Amino acid sequence: MEKWSLILLSLICLLFFTAVIPTVNAPLTPDSPEIHVYFNKVADVPFKPTIGFVQPYQFWRNGYGDCNDRALAFATYLHGIGVNDVHICCIYEFREGHYVIQEDGSLGHCFVVWNNQVYDPCYSPDQRYYAVNVTEYRQHLKQCTNYNLWCIDSQNEDTGTFF
């Protein structure tokens, strides 16, 4: 009986050191498969407009959400696994002291910025961006939208940057 206990203990230790330790010590980067998988999971949730930011648990319970909800769900996940320098960024069209409502009825668009890279889990696959440089993303916005106000972690134009 003692022999089997020792074998079982050895197997448990082997599993622990080969599975848990490398995961704990591995740096969290955009190349981490679990991060990309979660990003796609968020992006695949059907689009339906909501009011304001819906908390991630409600986003998953609803089974739908808009860009605000997606950004919050992805940013919350990143914070939860220990990633730093994660921000929710909202962009708007701001003209003559007022926000401009877009053709689709929205006021703007939200996504995540982490280490100067954009993560936009848009429901439309051709509009998703994963680990795209902020400068490149802003150039894309200038070419295809009228957005001109970039706000990090705030919806207040006083803390935004015009581009």
C-alpha cells in the first residue's frame, strides 16, 4: 500500500510542477493563447445595444452586448489574470462643443488599450483588431470614420485627446 501512495504522490507532484509552475511564471502577453481565446469568446457574443456599461457577469448572462460591454468584459478579464496597463478607450466625434450622434445611433465606440496596443473585440470579424499599434489604429479611424476624440478610462471630453 505504501508503494502506491508514493507513486500517487510522485504523479501529483509531477503534474503540479509541469502544469502549474510554468503557467504561473509565464509572462502574460498578447501571444498567450488563453488571452486570444478569451478575446474571441468576447467578440463572438452577439451584438445588441445596451445602455451604458453592462458588468461582465450581466454581459455573459444576457448573451449579448455592444462595444462598451465587450471592452469592459475583456479589460476585466485582463485585470483579473494580473495584466497591468489595461485601459478602456472610448472614441467620439466632437464638433463645436457637442458629441455627434453617429448614423447607427451610437455616440461613439469603445475598445481596450493594453501596452500601447489596441484590442477591439468588435462583433464584425472584419472590424476586429487584436494587438494593433495605437498609431496604426488611429490612422485607420481617420480614414474610415469621423471620430476625432480619444478618451482613456473616461467618457469626459475634458480628459480626451483630439486626433
